[in-house]
Amino acid sequence: MPTLSVILITRNEESNLDDCLASLEGVAQQIVVVDSNSTDRTLEIANNYGALMAYPTDWPGFGPQKNRALDLATGDWVLSLDADERLTPALKSEILTAMNHSAHVDCFAIPRLSWYCGRFIRHSGWSPDYVERLFKRGTARFSDDLVHERLIPNGTVAKLKNPMLHYSFMNYAQVLDKLNRYSSASAEQAFLRGKKSNPVKAVLHGMWAFIRTYILRAGFLDGPQGFALAVSNAHGTYYRYMKLWQLNQDAGK
């Protein structure tokens, strides 16, 4: 019977980690947690579940950090999760079936159902949100991106049907915090790739992000949260391009 390693990277995830790891009961033979200088109860919670822990002192970005976790996995299959994600009983059953009856498939994409400040978002470009997460060990690696990393599978990819639950944003303070952190990381990544920006480009891209989310991707069907999500996407896009412009300006001094 094939074994499964579940890998996570964490930093101050005490509000999420217990529920995440509890949802792995009956499916994971190994849990790997690579932590980045947590100061809350994250390490205690991970240890309570018998996780294999690593504590690198540097932060190389999301992709390289996930590859560190992957390098510690020993199972036949690997499932990559974020601390704010949960497996449902139906998804766990489907994962076990997939691992046992998938001789010609090396990787599975799992649909995510994401929570945004009071409701699960079923439109706005967030659903269906397939993410490649379950794979045979040795058949995939993560990209080296600082942010918005992706799994790069080498073999055949198929899709599972049952979604994982993604409690991405519980309140608007979390939205603002992630918007700031991710726009900075994305701007830095774009800068390192030689991208350019200016205030006009920032405004136009921000406006397009709102239109795409709220109108073209039917965010209006997600109620008030759909509108708020479209606004936050616009803000995140605007600040990403403004921060890139600032990096361009600083480099020219």
C-alpha cells in the first residue's frame, strides 16, 4: 500500500495549523513542517502531531522553501498543503483511491473552495481553482519563485473531483496584510526579471483587475464579498506595479 508524506511550510500559523493537521488523520504516514522563525505555538502544534521539523534561518522564497520540505519527504506520494487548507472526508477517500489505482498518473490537481471574509467564493476567478498538489515523489519540484510558486510535474496530470477547503481570509485585516506582503514580493520578483513600471501602468492594471474579477469572472454573484474581493485584487495589482516602479526609480539613482 503506497505511503503519503504531507509537506507544509509555516510561519506563525497557530490559528490554522491544528485544524489543518487534524484533517490529515487516516491518510498521512508522514508530516513534514519547515518553519520560518515562528514565535507563536506553531512548533508546539506541529510536534503534537509528530511532524518531522526543520528550522532554516534564512528565507529563500516560497518555492525554494517548499523544495526544502519536499527533500525531507520519504513517502511514495507527496501532498503539499498550506496551513490554512483542510482535507474533507470525501477528499481523503478520493486521495487514497487515487494513490492505489493510478499506475499511469504521476500528479493530481485538487480543486480548492476558498473562504473570503464570511463566505466561500464560487465565482470571481476563484472557482474552480485547481492546484497541482498530490504527486509521486521524485516526479515533480516547485519553481524557484519568491511568491506565487507552482509545482512543475514531469509526468501525467489528472484531476480529482472533491475540493479541499481553503480558509484564506477570515477578516479584512488579513486581506490587507497579505496584500502588502505579496505585492512587495511580486514587485521584487518582477524587478529581478527586468520588468518596468510607472504610475499610469499601475492604475490601468489595477482597473483591469477589478473589471476582470467583478464583471468578466462574475464576482457580482459572490455578493458583497465578491465586490470586496474585486477591490482588493485591484489594490494588490496597483501596489505591485507601484512598488515595482519604486524599485526601478531606486535602481536608477
